[in-house]
Amino acid sequence: MFDVISNKITDVFRRITGTGTITEKNIEDALKEIRMSLLEADVNYKVVKSFMDSVKQKAMGEAVLRSVSPDQQFIKIVHDELVAFLGDTASPINLGPRPLLIMLIGLQGSGKTTTAAKLAHYLKTEKDYGSVLLVAADTYRPAAREQLETLSKQVNAAYYTEPHNDAVKIAQNGYNERGNHHYDAIIFDTAGRLHIDEDMIAELKRMKEAIPFHEIILVADSMLGQESVNVAKNFNDALGITGLILTKIDGDARGGAALSMKHTANVPIKFMGTGEKIDRFEVFHPERIAGRILGMGDVVTLVEKAARGVTEEQAKKTAANFRKGNFTLNDFLEQMQALKNMGPLDEMLKMIPGADKMGLSNVNIDDKQMKRTEAIILSMTPRERRNPDLIDPSRKARIAKGSGTKTEEISRLLKQFNAAKKMMKSMSKRRHGGGGLPGGMPGIGGFGGRPGF
Ligand SMILES: Nc1nc2c(ncn2[C@@H]2O[C@H](COP(=O)(O)OP(=O)(O)OP(=O)(O)O)[C@@H](O)[C@H]2O)c(=O)[nH]1
Ligand SMILES: [Mg+2]
């Protein structure tokens, strides 16, 4: 989503570092271009002005021009200001109180219901919140309650609603459920409207009076454009929000407007939604996002995703097989699936520092090829996976049929696998101890042998 801002600013930086000398004139030009790129990305003009004023004030001083490397100094100033602009430090949820009471509000279709489930999943899997209750206090849209019920099952959360149209009463009774059960968190999903209207606000206000929420979070679609600033203002004026969750970051919206909401409401962006699935949800780390926007990469998130993609047990087992020279097609498959769990590969690549300079940001990652490779291995019997030498032409024909591929593709995969295995053997001989997983798999379908993966 940050592509528009990112591409422009990386260009400006490239030019600045390319000139050798930095003068007040070319800093001024660079500032102008950065200003334009922010406006083009839909960042609110008032926010752009205050951002540019503070960058300018710091960048134009003698200290920069006289420093050892004025170009790097300039980039650092823009980076630091961008981090400050995005909120300095990550501020997810205040995890103190139990049950933690969270109300999600926002316009229709902004992603409240999905986010309620994502948040429950996050609290359960990452924050040790054993039991979470989801309350469906949306009586406005017909299937809203069923949607939340389905999602609650997916994330293993408790669910509460009542079959009538008094949303405040449902919320109130959902809150009272804490007396009958032990809940670590209760998340309230509310109704949205196309525009902010008085009925909706009145209903939310009554809920706020009835329940001592710890967090009132505005869920906002990052594709909303300039209107988002008004939305943030109106919801905040009426209800006093404690934070924002930006959804649909995975879309191709320019995103600047969404980033401006933070300044309008003067509250942190707590999380962002990066896809429809339950686990496409990330804590909003200003430093890391600034890195992504400025093309400096985001190694921390990448490593975290790698750790999540594969269980420790799996990694140990694969490493042990690897050391023994026993690496099988099953391990190959597991590695590939671990990579897939990390998310779409082109997104991953953007987090590698300097990926654009290495020409990696435009690499066409062949997810389809990976799926075919997976289908081939899944069509083999367990014995064949352990011992691919068994695979003769008639077995090949069977596997091709089972996976909807051609026998040549199977031959190619086996060849790749044997080459990888050979290389691993020689590596494990050289540095006894092996390890280094996940990653480093040479020749996995579609992106063979590229360094760093
Ligand atoms: N790509 C993408 N889609 C999302 C994301 N979050 C939600 N969606 C999708 O957006 C649509 C609307 O999401 P909901 O969670 O139903 O939105 P809502 O705010 O509860 O909508 P109402 O209850 O009608 O006001 C659904 O199709 C979701 O799958 C996200 O981060 N990325
Ligand atoms: Mg909803």
C-alpha cells in the first residue's frame, strides 16, 4: 500500500546520494519532491505541511551541510521525522485489565467484524489471553451476527448475542456474562453505517455509558481516501477513541489519508489488517513501517514471520535430518509450506533491506509454480517421498496424473531436489552442526537459488 510514497522518496534519496555534493538548493528540491509525493499519496495537506516544516527546519541547518556525510544526514532526518509522524513507538493494546473490554466502531464494511476475530486470535495466540468473548452488538445488518459467530468458531473464542434489535441491551448483557464465566477479554462488534449518522452515534454513546470500555478503537479502511480524516474527527469528537486499526493495507490504496487519521484524532495506530484471513494482522510498528516506506526494509518483521512460519520442533527435526544427510522430500515440502505460511512472497521481499537495489522488488515470484511443486510431492506415497529413487517412469506417470502436471516437471523437481541434497551434504560436512533453518533452501520451485531465501 505504501508503494506510491515509497517509490518517489526512494528516487529522491537515490538522486541526493548520487550528486556527491549537497547544497541548500538540492535539499530544497528534494524537500519539494517529498512534499509532492506525500500529497500524491493522499496525505492530508495540513499534515504534510506540519511534517515538511519540521523536516525543513532540521535539514536546512548548517549542521547538516557541514556534517561528514550530508546526504546520509538528510536521509536520517527524513526517516526520523517519518517515524515520529507515524507515532514513534508501537502502542498496541494496554494489556493490564481483565477482562479487557474493547469496543470496535467504524463505518460500514470497514472491517470491524473481521477485526474483532483477528484481535481475539492475536490476544489468544500471542498474548496469552486464554478465553476471549466476542459480543455481536450489530443488529443493523441482517447476517452480521452469524458472520461473527462463524468467525468466533474459527478462532476458538466464545460468542454472545441475543435475537432482538436492542444492540445496547445485547452489549450490556454480554458484559454481564463476565459474572458467569472467566473471560480475559471481551470484544464488542458494533454496527456500521455508510456515513456517520446520529442514530449510530447515539447507540454507541449509550453503549459507552453502559460499559466501562478500556479501548474504543476506530476500525478504518485504508482505501477511504481524504474522507477518512473527517471520519476520524467525527468519531473521536463523539466518542473519544483510544486508537485506530487500519484495514486492507494489502490493497493498492495510496494510504496517505489513512496515515493522516492518526494526527486528526491524535491517537496511535495500533494494528493493521493486511488481508482477509484471520492471521493477516500486524502490530503497527512506526519504525518498521518507516523503513518499508523509505525502501530500507523491515528485517525484524521478516524474522518474526519466519519464526511463526515453522514450529521449533519442525525446524529441529529438519535440521537433524539435514545433518544426517537424510533430507527427504517431506522436509522439502515442510520448508516450502513454512515459506508459504510467512505470507505472500512478494510482500516478504519488500522487507529485505536494499531489495529494490538488487532488483528484487520487481521479481516475479512464481506462487503458482510453488503450488505445482507442492501438488507433485503430495501426490507421492510416503515411501516415495522418503526414497525418491523408487520413482520409475510408471510411478512418474501416476504422480503426474494425480497432481495434474507433466512427467517432465516431476523429473525436473527430482533433479532439483537431488542437487539440493548433494549441496546440503557437502555443506553439512564442511560446517558440522548444520542448522540455519528455515531459509537457504536452494532451488525451491519458482525462485531457485536466489541468495537470502
Ligand atoms: N483484503 C482485506 N480485506 C479485509 C480486511 N479486513 C476486512 N476485509 C474484508 O472486508 C469486508 C468487510 O469486512 P467486515 O469485517 O464484514 O466489515 P464490517 O466493518 O464488520 O462491516 P459492517 O458490519 O457491514 O459494517 C470483508 O469481505 C472482509 O473479508 C483486510 O485487512 N484486508
Ligand atoms: Mg460487521
